[in-house]
Amino acid sequence: MNKIKKIISKKNKTKIVSLTAYSKNVASILDNYCDIILVGDSLGSVLYNYKSTREVTLNTMIEHSKSVRMGIKKSLMIVDMPHNTYRNPKEALKNAKQIMKKTKCDGVKLEGGKKIYETVKTLIQNKIPVMGHLGLLPQSDKTFKFKGKNKLERNNILRDAQLLEKAGVFSIVLECVETSLAKLVTQSLNILTIGIGSSKYCDGQILVFDDLIGLNPTNYRFVKKYANIRNDISKAVLNYSKEVRKIKFPNKKNSY
Ligand code: KIV
């Protein structure tokens, strides 16, 4: 069974664990625990302080993905296609092929539904596995609010999820989708839903790693901080600075 079929076969059996990584060292730790590692274009805001992910370039995604690739042995590695790199099927295919070739990833992620149906189909027909992304869409939404508040929004998300499944995606990230809608979408599909801020009913969960370890100083409702790495780093750097100033570091052991 190939990697994609294998992961889909986990639906209704075991939850899918997924996190973002932007570099080799982090990816090599996550690889021990994750099913999917995503090189997310969230790196634009997390690492580069961009106002939105729209500023992220193809080259930036490729360079970070090359680093992440070196840290992964077993997890599925998916790379976000940045804004304006998949405006039509031809452009998407050219750029996705470049991502696949240069990063040796297992697939790409695109945001959107009906609008990108033909594009997604083209990628899949060319043997490029695709992960969809519905609900809150950071590359195109003006405001960041949860989705599924009204009937129209709910119907569109369900329709888009079914369309993406028909196009052949193996999974769909549901970002900030209201609980009962996330449940309905998950139950109505044979492929995987991976939730972020979209309840326990999704087939799996994803978080931005820097949020999970408390490195990224943000406070979103959907994030649970499993560590406070900022504190640990502060303590370590404080000790280092004290020792340098007191000429305790480097000592003989650290010298040649
Ligand atoms: O860019 C990203 O990191 C993402 C995840 C939050 C799903 O798309």
C-alpha cells in the first residue's frame, strides 16, 4: 500500500497526528510522533513577521522544505503552495512539480474549494498528492473569524469538501470550522479531515509547532500550549550571559 492509501486507511480507526515544521532539527523530533508534517506557509507570520501568508514566496517554501526533508524518515511530508502560485491549473502544475522535485515531499496543500477544483484535479492527474484546506483561509480571508455561522457558509464548506474529495484529495485541513459542521463534513467524507480549531470530531489534528511549545507569543483559543519554551530559552540564555560576564564560560573543558 502506498503512503497516501495507508494514511487514508486510518480513518475511523485512529486519529491522525500532525504538526508544522520549518526546519530539520524540529522535523526530526516531530517525525517520532506525527503521521503528517506540514511545511506550512504560516512560517511567513511565525518566522518572518509578515502581516499575512500572502507575502510568502515559492522559494522560501522550497528552502525550508529542503531543510525539513532532512529531518523526516517516516512521516508524510506536505508542503503548502504559497499564495499566487496556483492561480490556474497550468501555473499550479509547474510550481507543484518544482516543489515535489526540489523538496522530495509527498504532496502539496492548497487553500480553497470550488474555485480550485480543476487545479486540484490537474495536480492529481499528474500524480501529485493534494491536501485541501477549507474553513478559514489565511491566504484569502480578510478577517480571521470561525466559519460555519450561517447556512450559506455551512453549505459552501460541505459542498467544497465533497468537491475536493471528488477531485481526489487525500485529506482536507478544516481551519476554525464550527463543531457540528466539522463533524458533518468528517462523517460525509471517505478521506481524512485534519482539524485546527475545528473540534475533536475531525479525523486528526494539526497545530503550528511554535504555538504548541509556547515559542510563538500568540494566544489563539484553538491553541493549547504544551510547554513554555520561551521561559526555558530565557533561563538558558540568562545563565549563559552571566557566565560570559563572570568569565566562567568558556572554561578549560570548552577550550583547546
Ligand atoms: O500554514 C499552516 O501552518 C497551515 C496549518 C495551520 C494548517 O496551514
